Amino acid sequence: MLKGHLDAIVLAALEAGPAHGYAIIETIRSRSGETFDLPEGTVYPALHRLEQAGLLSSAWTTPPGGRRRRVYSLTRAGGAALAQRRKAWDRFSHAVEALLGRKRAWPA
Amino acid sequence: MAGVIDEYLAGLRRDLAFDPGLADRLVAEVEDHLREAVEADPRGATPDAERRAVERFGLAREIAAQCARDAIDRQARRTWATLAIAVVVTFVAMRLRVTWLDDGSPLSLAPLVDRYAFIAALVGGLVAWFARRQSAGALLGCALGLAASIVAGVLRADLFGSGAPPWVVLPAVAEIAMLVVLLAHLAGWLRRLKQTAALRRAGT
């Protein structure tokens, strides 16, 4: 289930600002309350795919005294894609909640 | 003696051999990730910490399989772009050739060959374009276009023995060279297709 939403999760993790792969995975883990403890390697193909699609941009950077690392940022198209996926997710989750009986049908 | 991370990276590079550029990039990124994970390990940067970092990261073959799924679409797009450019350049070269070589003789084959070779190539290209999501159809279309263009190229071999001026011969040479490059590209694409198909099977 998580696999189908990985792209949206990665886009959301980059909403706050540019980050490198390790930090993105840490963000996903902490913001999901450790629920999304996915194999870390699965994020890198997703990052590459999203960059190829123009939703992310990336560049190698070397922080002072640190290791060279690739930092990813959300592009304008990436921001729009995130907003779109968020809307789709809202519709989906409201519908599921309505079906499971915890909420009234949506929209009311 | 190579460490756990070094061995893992070597394996990942082998599994990503279908796309050397991606392999370089991903291996560098993964190395950065794994080294950072080892440094962050509360039990210290030991070989065990390397092993834990690699285990959390997942199997190299599964990561390569994910990349393969994406790469195959990208490679297909590149191939179609190359094919489209080849068809356009072939068309331009053929039109120019007819303009220069049409001697008005009723037995002259050049205009006939050029006209139908291009149409065959175009049909092949269109088949490939519409079949882009089905590799077998795309491959057939690509092969048809190439075959038609190669036939045209072989039939125009008379150009080289006829003492035609260089401005006539050069475009024909350039076109044949381009076809050779396209064939090499197609061969490389087939090789990568085979590798990615193997990875897909391994990853599913």
C-alpha cells in the first residue's frame, strides 16, 4: 500500500526545503511516527524517477568539512503535483473512512 | 580487505550495469547514505554498524529492479526520439539527393527508391510510435524503419562509384553513418532490455 504512495510521500518530505536522501528518509520516518520504516534503498529510485519527471531537481553539494552529497529540491511542477496528490488522497481517505463507518459520507 | 559497504556498493554497481551513468550516480549517493548511517549508529562505527546499515537499506538487486522498471521507459523514449530524428534526416537527405541527381532518365531508380524507402521508414516509425508501450511491436516498427533505410542506403552505393561530386556523396555518407549509429544504439538498447527484463524477473 505504501509503495503506491511513495512518490507523494517523498514529495511531501521535501516540501519543507531541500534535503539529501538520508535526511528525506529520516523525515519520512519521524513524520510518520516511525510507522513508515521502509527499506531505505527504495527511496533512491523514487528520487531519481521524480527528478526525471521534472518534479524534483538535484545538485551535488559539499558542506564545509563534510561529504559530497546530492541534495534534492521540489520544483514548481513538483509542488503542483504534490497539491494534486494531496487532493486525491483527501478524497480517497474520506471515502474509505466513510465506508468504514467512522465518518459520514463525504462530501456531506 | 573490502568492507561490508564496499561489497554492497560493488554488487549494486554490477546490478545497475544496464545504465552506467545511473550506476555512477546511485552508487555515490548510496555510499554517502550508508557512511552517514554508520556514523549515526549509537553503537559506534564498527563492521557490525556497516552490516546493520546495509540491512536497513535493502537488497541491491531489488533497488536495481526498481531502477530497471523506470529505465526501460526512459530508454524507449530515447530510442523513439533517435528514430524520429533519423527519419527526418533521412527524408531531408533523400529530397536533396533527388534534387541533385534526378537526371530525367526514365530508367533512373533513385527517385523511386528514395520515395518508397522513406514511406516504408515512416510507416515503420509510426508503428513504433503507436506501439511504444509494447516492446515487441515497437521493436518490429523500429526494425522495419531501419531495414527500409538500409536498403535505400545499399541501393545508392552507385553514388560512390559514379564519380559524383563531394556535395552529393557527403550527405549519403552522413546518412549511412547515422544509420550505423542508430543500429548500434538499437543493439545497445536490446542488450539493456535483456538486462532490465532479467532484473524485473528478479525483483518481482
